[in-house]
Amino acid sequence: DNLPTIKMNLSDGLLKALDTTSKVEKKAETTNTKAYELYLKAKHTYKKRKNTDDVEIVRGLLKKAIELDNNLISAKILLGITYLGMGDFDKAMEIYILALKQAEELDDKFGMGQSLNSIGNIYNFKGDYDKGLDYYGRSLVIKEELGDKHGMGIVLSNIGAVCNCKGDYDKALDYYDRSLVIDEEIGNKRGMGTNLNNIGMVYTNKGNYEKAFLYLQKAVNLQKEIGIIELETVTLFVLAKKNLGKEYDKDEILKLIKKNRYIEDYLNYSLYQIFRDTYYLNVAYKQLQEKASAMDEELGRKFLSYPIPKAIVAEYNKVFKK
């Protein structure tokens, strides 16, 4: 029952031990212990989910938690994530917009930062990168105000991802580097692995396979250490090896492909570059067209003009429209 108070006291103690100060008054996420318990169960279940049935269980737990405490913004953010993960952007956006409005009414800075970042994610997934950057920027300001380093690391990485998609590679490297520094400071190994992977991806896009190889090698080693091997990292690492004339093993990629239910267009394009199998190129092209057709005409044209989509379309036209 004393969990919220204990969390705040522990946080204050850590801040003092680290010789830092909290810039805003912290508030407990909830004083309803049953609601918080349901939220934690939902969070754990979603992390370990194996199928859509598990997702439905998560939503049920979250809805019960919200019924018990309608001000539990974190539960609403996770509920939105369950829809975002299934590609239901409209439902996720509806949840996030309401969560942001409520967080603003409650003066819940943490909830506002979460909501803004989540809305930025949707615009990012939809290819509306400029709007995504706007919401990420607003989220970052709040997280810096709160001294939320973990949150800062996430948002900086998200901004880096948008810059990478737009072809602003130097900016992308800057944001990924800043995120990596924070993850190293707080000992977030998973975040470190993700940022090392992302930096390797940028160097791959720049055609600098020597640097890509170095960063991706560090990412593969760190992921092995924590027991989470990502298809993206292995694929990019093998692609770097291939371009450097080094020996590589395709078997690990093939095993990971079978485990992944959905592979993004840029990654299918990388698989095409490795295997020279036009199946992956065809899938990547179709994914791009589906994304672009879901946008308004001007945004769709802009999306297809960015470096990776442009390269996929050019290669598709070269291979299939000879």
C-alpha cells in the first residue's frame, strides 16, 4: 500500500546520491495499488506476448486498471501501444490525444512527455516525419525538464530515426550518439545495443561499410550478452561483411526471418541486397506503395522521394520493368 510513497522516496534518495536535483515536483503514478498491480501485470504480459490472444489479455488488464484509476496515464499509453503494434494507428492516436489532454489538465508532466512521444511515434510510422519531429521535440523539452534520462535517451533515438529516414545522416548520427551516451551513463544495455545498431545503419546508408561493420559488431556482441538478437542488426552486419568482401553466414538471418511476423520495407531491401532474391525487393516495393497510398498525395510523393524509398523504387523499376 505504501508503494507510491516508497517509489518517490527512493527516487529522491537516488537523486541526492547522484548529486542532482529534480526540477519538478514528482507525483505518484497512482495511489490505487490494485490499479497499479494490474498495470504491471499488463506490462509484463505484453513484453512476453506470443500471439493476439495475449494482446487481448493485456488490453483487458489495462481497461480494468483504468476503471479503478482513470488518471493512470501510463496504463493508457500502454493501451495505445497495443493498438499501434497491430497497425491500428487511428485507435492508438485517439487514445494518445485523450491521454495528452488529460495529462495537461492534471499537470502530469511525465504523462505529457509520454503522450507527446507516443503521438510522434504514430506520425513517424505514417511517414509524416515533420509532424513526428514536432512532437518528439516537445516531448524532449519536458523530459529534460524532468531530468528523465531514460526518457531523453528514447526520444533522442526517435529523432535520430526520423533524421535517418529523411536522409539527414549527420543529424541522425548526432542524435544517436547523444542517446548512446545517456544509455551508457545509466547502464541501459538494451538501449546501447539499439543505438549501436542505429549508428551502424546510418553508416550503411552512407555507404561507409567499414564504420558500419565496427558499430554493428559491437551491437551483435552486446545483444548476445543480454540474450536479444535482432534480425535488423544481423542483417545489416552481414550486408556490411558482404560489401567488405568478408566471409559471412546466412543461416542466422534465415532463422531470424522465420521468427519475425513482419519485416519492414528497408530491411526487406537489405535482405534483397544480400540474397539477390527478387522476392524481398518485390515485398519492399509493395510495402512502400501501401504506405504512400495511405497518405495524402503530397505527403506520399515526399515520402517516396526520401533516399531509401527512392532507392527501392529505382531498383524495382530496373529489375521488373526491363
